[in-house]
Amino acid sequence: MATLACPNCGADLTAPQAVRIAEYRFGHLEKADQAPMEGPGFIYHFDKSDTYTVLCNACRRLVRTLPLAEK
């Protein structure tokens, strides 16, 4: 079995805590009538996420961007 290595720095990506996975969440803002003490004045609505990235923890660089699979 081949080991997975970072294409940027060559670090072993199969080691514990070697990668960070970040999910991108897209959405939109909607203005809300709120006093400054009640909130920021807007509401954020999440839309469906469609991609996530795998980042190397050694060099903090992007390894790969992948689409989320539909279930």
C-alpha cells in the first residue's frame, strides 16, 4: 500500500492529526430590524455546502479540494 504524502512538503498524511478538513458553507445575509444590543442587524441563512478541502497541518497548504457526495 502506498503512503499518502503532501505534494507540497512531502509530509506523511496518514499520521495522526496530519490533515485538516475544512467544509465550505455558502449562504446569504438578510437584513433584520434589531437594536444594536440585540444582534448585528442581519441574519445569515446557510445554503447547502458543495465542497471541502484537505489541508496539510505540517505546511498549512492545500492538498486537495473535493466535492461533497450526495446521499
